[in-house]
Amino acid sequence: SDIDRPSMWKLRSAGIDIKTMIRVNDWSWLIMTGNFTKSGDVAGSKLLDAPLSFTVSSVYLKRYSSNTEFGFGLMANKAHNFLVLPVIVYNHNFSSSSGIEISFPHKLAWRYNLSKSDILYAKAEASTRSYYIPSQPSQNSELFRRIDVDMGIAYNKQFTSFMGIELF
């Protein structure tokens, strides 16, 4: 089986992230995210042959003061098994230009606003990916899971109220 020879793997992934925010009223929002990915070993098969993995979440976020927001929700992940986890969000501004953003269980960030549309982050983010390793045609595919904690500096630029980009 190829699962015994990781040095021969050519792990690749392709996917898309989608985020949207719906304003409930002046003090609360519903934030929904989706990540849809195909990941696998392309040495023995095409990436398109890998099953689709996804993570979707929905969080209700409420502003409690001009400097503090708190939210809760659920995150569902389907890679090999289906998993549902709670999500807790806490955002706090220390000043008009800096603050923290915590999204448990996957993100911790310090934020510095360079301008209304430019934000600099020092952050740590956890990410998981499941790579499908093809086996012989008569066998099921194997699964290799990888969990990373990415730490670094990110730059976020908002072009319009609808579109932006983040470099991390």
C-alpha cells in the first residue's frame, strides 16, 4: 500500500473559502464560513478523484460595548468522519487601532488597523487537512491527516465592502 511509503507521495490540495456576514440589527451579526477542499496524493491518481472535504460554520456575534464583541456557534467538518464542534468568538479593542480576535478552537490574533481598509495581524491559526492516498483498485483509499498551527504576520486589504484579500 502507498500509505507505507510517504516519501513517494505528491500531496496537493485545491479549495475555496467563502465568508459572509448578515447584519441582524445594529449590535449583532450572523457570520457564516465555508471551506471546500480536495486533497490527495497526485502521484497515483488525479486530484479530482479525491473526495470533497468541507468545513462550514455559523456564529451569532453580538456587540456588548463599543469595544467588546462575543459570539457562539457551531462548526461542522466532513473529511473522513463527520464532526461538529462549538465555536466561541471574543473580540476586544484596546484602542481605535488595536485589539484581539479569538475564535476558539482555531484562531488567536492581535490586530493593528493601519487604516479603515488595511489591517495587520500577528496570529496563530490551526488548520487540518485530510489527504486521500489511493490504494489498489480493489481496496479502499487510505487517509493521511495533517494538523498545522500556522503562526505569523498577515496583511488584510479590503477593496470593497464585498471583496478583499489576505496575505499570510
